[in-house]
Amino acid sequence: MLTINKQRLLDDIESLARIGATPEGGVSRPAMSDADAQGRAWFRRRVEDAGLEFRQDGAGNLSAVLSSADPMAPTVLFGSHLDTVPNGGRYDGALGVLSALEALRTVRDASLALPAHLEAISFTDEEGSLLGLFGSRALCEHLSEQDFAYARGGKSALAEGMERLGITTSTVLSARRYPTDITAFVELHIEQGTRLEDAGVDIGAVTAIVGIRSYMLRFIGTAAHAGTMPMDRRADALWGASAFVQQAQMLVRDTFTPGVMNCGLIEALPGAFNIVPGEVRLALEFRHGTLERLNHMEDALLDLAERIAAEFHLRLDREMAGRDAPALMDERVVQTIEDAATALNLRHTRLMSFAGHDSQEISMIVPSAMIFVPSVQGISHNPREFTHVQDVVNGAATLLQTVLRLASAGNGESGD
Amino acid sequence: MLTINKQRLLDDIESLARIGATPEGGVSRPAMSDADAQGRAWFRRRVEDAGLEFRQDGAGNLSAVLSSADPMAPTVLFGSHLDTVPNGGRYDGALGVLSALEALRTVRDASLALPAHLEAISFTDEEGSLLGLFGSRALCEHLSEQDFAYARGGKSALAEGMERLGITTSTVLSARRYPTDITAFVELHIEQGTRLEDAGVDIGAVTAIVGIRSYMLRFIGTAAHAGTMPMDRRADALWGASAFVQQAQMLVRDTFTPGVMNCGLIEALPGAFNIVPGEVRLALEFRHGTLERLNHMEDALLDLAERIAAEFHLRLDREMAGRDAPALMDERVVQTIEDAATALNLRHTRLMSFAGHDSQEISMIVPSAMIFVPSVQGISHNPREFTHVQDVVNGAATLLQTVLRLASAGNGESGD
């Protein structure tokens, strides 16, 4: 069986981690930053040094391509992203891109003749420093000019970043790919959770990526003097908001597990030691694997917020801040991952992804699935993010075997 | 009985409120701002127009003085402050200064010969835009060079402000007054609470100003991915902090009424929709009228914070942010206020002040007390702050009668 070059892959992970390295041992390569630009240039050199074809599309997505002898052959696409959150880890994203590159080199070194083009891809701004899933959305034609105006990193920061990458609104909008040209998409990624580690399983075959909804809630009461206004006469917005945080987490744990919720931002206004908060802004986000459960969660959480606002003599305002639908992975690709893992004698299981990934976009136009490998303690978006060498190797090997099966199948079953 | 000129007082309140007027109908005259400087110039003109002596001391405190024929006579001091919080009301502080000026004019108009000098004073920066109770602390020698360095408005802003007032560190430190020269201090102020209004009482005689203690609490957990980290494995700092807000308010209401607490500032770090908060900073402030109760509250609240931190698998850090001792008012001055109100046929009651005032400083060196008049709905530090005309007049009349009694008593009982 074809095997990847373990040392070559580990050297790449090590080299790339030096670009944007932080004092805490993490990596900061936010999309379109200087460090990201350096990471992109490094990737291009590695691709060209390997004798592979390098491409950059109109959305700044980078590819290494190993073409089939048949120019009309379909493409098997696989990869992930090179950008990171600020002070993140060295595996999130990078593992999938570098393993994809290593798979290509392995196929090329073996001079395998395949009935499909192989394309290892790195998507622009998966993490959303400026505009989340930028590259994968562009590829699927899921980006519009309106999205640029409401980029969460700010419109002008996005414009500067795009200029740095040498892309424009019109090149981005032209980056779409034709689904019929692509047989399948596979993304190798660290789990960023503890289910594989807890179960002692090597490989996760991802069946769905959870949907995510988010709201900015505003609990509105009356600012007052913190000394002279008796406690029983206050409309303290923080009392209501804190009751919501307490009760929302109990509600979700009791009723919606494995669904999750988070309140990651909170602000009390006007904001002084001696003023009773007249308003609290609270970010609410929740995730589940099916539309039905996500709808139930939304109803239950918003109803809870309304009831608590009334109880604490507050008014509730809410603004939707995000809405990503759950994404179902393709059963055939999931099975191919399982077959590959079985062939490699690796323990595997099916699971849901609770994090968003480029696969959620690509899966809408191309049959897709993800390979997860364990993350120690589930830590990610953190300098302490770590995946053991054996798991790195298992993941890359499973990716390679999956891609080889998809490349062959794609030929035999084209148009299925 | 000598009566104040109601229209002259109301005109002054109206004129002063135009300086720093805000679109919402409030007043912004933060200490040492341009508006404050205009307010001070206006006050000087009003004093001089009335034929009274104007003084400014080394801390920028402004006085109108009506001297006794006896140059060795003691002084009865009374007043409040002209500065406001940003977008505050027209009564907080101003009522006490303008009523004091009106009392002086009334005495002067009546050509009363008194055995004490009368001094109506406006203290610098009571509200603490730059350095709280600046003027009254300077007068009591409770300000040191260290206080300038840690001014809450910032060291350089304070230096600029002082330059605008024409004062320096050394003039401030020389602004102390000798307690033996001053018979008593009286401050008329709006209640900024609802106890008088609720009880239908005209005048409050303040027996104590509550002590205030404040802490910045830090609940420290572990930042994590809000999707992939299962809810039951999180050390979510906001869960702990919000449980503390809930339980602290119940603890204080159940056990420490009329003592009060407030959490007026909160921040979750790193602060993103999709990151479980690894740290929450929470401002805690609490107030009570006696040292003993304040100590009990402090122990109970900090113990609660520790227990909640442990329960939520968090670490607690705390930093003391302020510590103002409760201030007992002088029984003789309190009784004099009550006698004055009785003589005026006004309903009166004793109460504590839950807000800080210059009186808490002055009471440490001179027998002091405060006169409270009702504030509609207890609203203050707000453009909607309002006190009815009759209550304004009642307050000024009570102040005048109190001052007249203290001036006579001061002569008869000097050195008591």
C-alpha cells in the first residue's frame, strides 16, 4: 500500500509553524495578514519545489495540482486552510493542507497514473478574521457583494487584505468552480474536541457539520445610582442577563445535548462601578446537527430570554448575528473514509463536527466528507493545541487512501 | 422669620443649568472642563454682583463670604459642588451651592449682625471626573501627591485640568483649613433616592454617609472552542461570574438591607461569539452605614465569590478598587437641622446617605450634617433628575435657618 513520507510531512508542519510563531508557542496567521502572506509564499515554494503545479484562484485559494494524463478527467479535491486565529495552534487547518500536499507528493513519487486530477487546496480565511469561509464560499458562488460590505473584520480591513492578496471583488466573484468537474471533496482536520480521544479511536468520519445560529441580545433596564436606588426598585440589566446565562446553560445541557450554546461577549452600559447597568449586550450562539433541533433550541432560548426579561422588569431586544445551516456529508465519501481507515487497520467511528469548516460550503455543491484525528484534551484555537505524531500520520495516510479510492471510483462512476 | 428670595434662587438654578446644557435636557459640567470653568466664572459674577466677598483657595474651591463684624469670629461653612457627571442633572450639587449663596444674600439683605462669619462654598470635583472629592479632601488635608498620580481620570488629564483652574500640586496641598476656625459644616443636597418621596416627608436629616468598598473580581477559567468543547467539560468564566451576580444580589437583599451592592462593569475575555470565556472581569461595589456591617458584607461577598469559583472550576483573583469609610454626621448639627425644619413646619426624618458627598470628608475635621430634599423617583446622574420647586424652597429655607442657629450657637458654645 502506498505510504506517505512521515518525516517530510512533520518537517513541513514544523517549518510552517515558524511563520507567525508566538511567544506562547502558538501561531498567528490571520487571513490576509503579513504572516498569512508569508505562509502562502512558503506554500507556493513547497509546491513548486515538489514539481507540482501551483495555482491561485480569484479568491486567493491556493492549489497544488497533479494532473491526470486525461485532460478531460474529473478532479478529486482535498485540503483545508493555512490561516489561523490569533495565537492559535499549528494543526488547525495546516494539518489538512500539508497532508494533502504530502499525499500529492507521494502519488507523484510513485508515478501512479490516475484517472482523475488530484488537487490539494488551501482555502482563504476559513477562520473568519475578515470574512469567514471566504475562499470556500467564493468557490461555491456563496459570496455576494453584500457580504463584503458586512465583513465581520470590517469593510476597509477586508479591502486592504484583498489588495495584499492581489484579488478584487470581481476576481472573487469569478472564482466559482463547476460541480460537475469535481468528483468529491475530502478535508482532514483535527477534531478540536475529545470524543475520539475519550473513546480511544484513531479516525472520525464526519457525517454532518452542525448548524450555528447567533444573536446579539440586549437586556434593557434603567441605569441608576448604585448607592441611592434601593435594590428592590432596580431594573438592573445585568441581573437579567446573568440569570439568562445561568438558565440557558442548564436548559441546553438538560434538553439539547449534544447541542451546545455559548455566551462569549458581554458588556454592561453605561459601565461604571457606581452605576446600576441600564443595558447589557450579550452574545448568544448555539449549535446542533439537524435543522429540527436547531429550530427547537432557537425557540427555547429566545423564549427563555423573553421570560427572564419580563421577570426582571427589562425589555429584550435581539438582533440575529449569524445563521449557518447544518451541512450533511455525503454517505459515499463517508464510507470511502471508513474503508480507507479499515484498510489501514485504524479504529474509526462516525461523528458530527461541532465546529464550522470549509466542508460545510463545499458539501453544498460537491459530495464531501471530513476525516477527524484526535486533538489532545480537545484544545484548539490555543497555543496548547496538540495532535500526536501517530495521529498526524494516521490522518494523512487515511486521506491518501481515501483520495486514491475516490480518484478511481470517480472514473468508474462518473456522473453518479 | 427670615425667608429666602424664591425667585432669585430659581433664576440662579435656571441660569446655571444653561452652562453645559445637553440636548437631552441634562447638564455636563465635569470638573475642570471648559463648561466647569464657565460655571465657576458665572458663580464668581453672581457672588460679586451680590456684594459678597469672593474667594478661591489653592484647591480651586470657590467661596462667597459674609464676614462678621468680629474678625476673630468662627466660620459657619455650608455648600456643596458645582461640577456634574457627564449628562447629569441640574440639582445634584448645584442646589446646595446656590441655596447657600441665596442664604448669604438673604442675611446680607436683612443686615443681620451675626457672631460668626458665613461662608458658602463650592468644592472642586466632587463627582470625581478626575479625582473624587478633590476640593473637600484638600481642605481636610486628605490629599497627597500619591493621589494625584493615581487620579482615576488619569494623571495627565488632572494636570491639564489643574492648570486650567490656575492651581498646582503645592497650592492644593496648602489649601487645608484649621478645624478650630470652623464651627460646623452643612450641606443641602437632593436625596438621589426615593425614601423621602415614598414617605411623603419634606426634609431628611442625614445621620451617616455610607462607606463604600469596591473590588475588581477576575473569574479565571479556560477559553475553549464554543462548538467542540462539550458543555460539561467547560471551565466557563461567565457561568461563574453570572452565578455570582445572581447569588450576591440575593445575599445582600436577604441579609444586608438597607445595604446595597452593584456589579456595574463586566467583560468576558477573549471576547468572541464562538469562544468560551476564559476570563471574566466583574466590578463589585457595596455600601453600608457602619463599619461593622460593611466588614460583614465584605466577608460574605468575597466568600461567596470564592465558593462559586470553586464550584465552577475557576480561579478567583481580586483587586481592591476603593475603600471609603462610613462617615458619621454630628448629632448637634443633625438636631439643629431638625429644629430648623420643625420651626418651618416641615415634616422631617433621619436617614442615611447611600451616595458619597463632600460632607464625608469635612465631617472628619468639623461637626457636619446634611439636609436632603426629595428627588422625583430618585433619579439622578441623569437628565431626568428633578426636584419640585416647593422642595427646592424648603431645602433652602431649612439651610438658612440651620445656618442662623449654628452661627448663634457657635458663638455661645465656642470650643464645645
